[in-house]
Amino acid sequence: MKLKIGFAGNGFIAGVHQANLKRDDRVEVVSIFDTDPARGTTQDFDQMVEAVDAVYITAPNTHHSRLAAAAVKAGKHVFCEKPFATTMEDAKMLLDVAEKTDKVFQVGHNRRFANVYKRVKELTANAPAHTAHMKMNRGELLNPVWTGDESVTGGFLFETPIHFFDMMRFQFGDIGSLDARLSGPNDFSMMVEFVSGMWATFVTSADCSWYFPYERMEVFSSYSTIETLEMEEIKYCLGLGQLTQSESFYRLDMHDKWGFREEDRLFVDAVLSGGKPAVAAIDGYKSVEISCAVYESTREKKRIQL
Ligand SMILES: NC(=O)c1ccc[n+]([C@@H]2O[C@H](COP(=O)([O-])OP(=O)(O)OC[C@H]3O[C@@H](n4cnc5c(N)ncnc54)[C@H](O)[C@@H]3O)[C@@H](O)[C@H]2O)c1
């Protein structure tokens, strides 16, 4: 029998996951809840949850924690899109709920499965990073309109840069402290100290035009540099006098290149095998904690310990 999957929210990202799940013979999408009657098969969240084994939470940001907690409490496996929550209070509530379940709870930090970032992790296994310089920009918060509405996103950091807060932990481990400043409403610069003792810089701005690459990670280790360009390409020079090498993922489709296909496959694998999620509730929680610490640091104009 196939694993029955339901969705809460049926917009852009739901379409991405559904396209991947459609190619997986082990599952079927049987119910879709959306507050817009034109988009769902039901407008009753409980009815959708009742009909399925696993629920994807793909509604706008500020609804995630409430919907995800309800699905877990109903005994379902949950895939929760980022952000895990948009306040520390909600993040603590959901972590508490998710840690009590024996079902799978996975968070949608897809970049962990993007080719460029998997390659950074592989390359730094042999050449441990001592510093990094990172950016993640948006062109605008105008399109779709809700991206500029904090009652929907929880704030810019929860919408876009949260991807990189998780990426920093994935590459370099937990963050010990950070010191962030604002130079415009959504223009952040910060120094990040990792528990390992490594330091890194990160800037993120919401109105930079869609100048390529919007996101970039430069990672420095002893006599080596690794650089990513968006999720399209990675360049690296490992050792003095070595040639710079480049790997391009340009020809892959977005589902593979951005890691969506792999995260969906890993979710289904974990559900069917009773295994661990590829990105756990604690990872979602920590990315919210970092986002909140950045807002606090800019408000207080001081370094925040995590
Ligand atoms: N991992 C990624 O790279 C990635 C990419 C895009 C979006 N996302 C996340 O996915 C979520 C959805 O984004 P999107 O781009 O698909 O948005 P969208 O606007 O395209 O779709 C959202 C859908 O949710 C519905 N909706 C609104 N309120 C709802 C509610 N309370 N309950 C159920 N449905 C509701 C809307 O009618 C719409 O159909 C956001 O949290 C976003 O941050 C993640």
C-alpha cells in the first residue's frame, strides 16, 4: 500500500514537492488543504490530516508552527517547510511537540542537499575552514507581494536568510555568538563566531536587484579557497600552485540543483524505514534561534551569545 500524503498550503513550493512525489511510486498525494477554495481539495485541515499518513506544511511562514504541531499531535509524519517558526515561543512549542513524537519530523532546509553545498562539505572535510565570507541577497520584497508583509513572513530573516543560517551550521557547526548591525530596514551585516572558534562574516540585503549570484559562500582554509556561485557552480583551488577547478550544475533542473528532490526522497525513506529525518526539528529550531538573535543584536547593538 502506498504512503498517503497530504498538503497544508498549495502554492509554489507545494507544486515543487508534489512534482517530486509524483515520480516516487511509494507514495500518493491524496488530500490538499488550502484556505483558498480554488487551490485545495478541502478547506478543512482536520479532514486532510485524518485522510493521510504524512503531512507537508507548505502554507505561509507564520502558520507553520501551529499547523505542524497539530499534524504531529494527530500522529502524522510531518515535513515542515522553512521557517520552523517565526518566534522563539512558537519554536520552543513546536520543538517540544516534535521531540515527543515517534514519527518523522523533517524541516525543509533544502540547501543541505544542493550539489554546490554538498561539495563544499566534502572539500572542507580534507581542508577544514578557518574563515568564511558569505552573502545571501534578494532582489526585492515586492513580488510576490506577501514577501514584504511581515505578518505573513515573520520578517525578512525568516523568509530568505534563514536558509543561510542553517547552511552555516551545516558547514561549520553551531554558532556561539553573533554581532549584527542594520544599515537599512532589511540590510544586515554580521560577524559570526562558531563554537569551534572559527569566525565568519555574513551580509544579507533585501533590495539588491537580482544581481547574480544572489548567494555566495567563500570558504578559506590553509592555502585553499572554495567559492560557490548561487547553486549553479563551485570553484576551488586546493593548495598553493594548484589549478583552480570548477564544477557546474547549470544543466541540472531546479529540483535537483536546489536539493528539493533529494530532501523529498529522504523524507519518504525515513518514514518507510522508521529512520531519522535528514533535517531534524532541532535544526529548524536553531535556525529560528539564530534569526531571533540577529534581530536582537541589531536592536540592542551588541553581541548576542546563543
Ligand atoms: N525551501 C525553499 O526554498 C522554499 C521556497 C519557496 C517557499 N518556501 C516556503 O514555503 C511556504 C509557502 O511558500 P510559497 O512560495 O509556496 O507561497 P505561495 O503564496 O505560492 O503559496 C501559499 C499557499 O498557502 C495558502 N494558504 C495561505 N494561508 C493558509 C493557511 N492558513 N492554511 C493553508 N493554506 C494557506 C495560499 O492560499 C497559497 O495557496 C513559505 O513558508 C515559504 O517560506 C520555501
